[in-house]
Amino acid sequence: MSAEPGVIPEDLLKRMLPPDEKAEGRAVAVIECYEEIPCDTCGWVCPVGAVIKPTITTPPSVDWDKCTGCGTCVLACPGLAIFMVKLDGDVAEVSVPYEFLPVPEKGQIVWALGRTGRKVAKAEVLRVVTSKDKTSMVTVRVPRELAHVVRAVLPPGRD
């Protein structure tokens, strides 16, 4: 198990991350849900059937060839366990769910946080999408090596 409670063990995490070639130049979903709990929201909201969920308690996986990077699953996941990653040369765009106020705005500089909530880098907000239920998806630009590290953001004034 993980050395830190609530953090995905490294051996499981490696199996959840897309190969670089699947995320190069296009956004793909990364689902970091590994518990066998009765939830299948991600499976039924995916408009292209890219989320693979054989039973209600099977942890989901992604068919990265089918994934269009629409982000619908990010906005729908009640566990805030789905992210979008797009690799582009030396940088990455990472989209994370966000449910606090105020919602960061395009152009703002925020703290990019890792899975444990620790600050890992300053990041520029590229876009914000808010669903009708008020969950937002915030996309930030970070160095490529942080593509699979950044999993939350902290807006200015909260640090």
C-alpha cells in the first residue's frame, strides 16, 4: 500500500497513466480511481465509450485510442479522481476538477499541487469550464515532467 494514506500506491499508479504517445498533442483522460466501490458515473457520461467499466464496482480504465479529451468525465466524477493530460513538447496541459469559490480565471497564475496537496509549481490557467452543477475543470500549463504529478490547483490569495 501507499506510504501516505489516500495516495495511490506507485505500482497501481503506473498502470493508470497513459503512454506518452497517447497524450502527445491531444488531451486524454487519466482515471486515478482504484477502489472497488459502487460507482459508474464515468462510464455512462462518456459520449464515445472510452471509459471501460465492466461492472458497477470494477475500477474504471480508459481506452486512450477512443478518448476525445472532452472532459465530461472530469466534471461528472463524484470522487474528483479523473484528470485530463495533454503533452506538447516541453510542456503539458493538465485539467483538474475544482469545486471551490472563487474559481480561478483564465490567465491567472496559481499554485499547481501534487496528490498530497503540496505545492509543486506555479502554473498559468489556460481555461476554465464549469458544468451546470457548478463543478469546474481548470486547465493549467506546467512543465512536461509534472504532467502526471499535478492533480489540483490553489488560486492566488489562498496560499
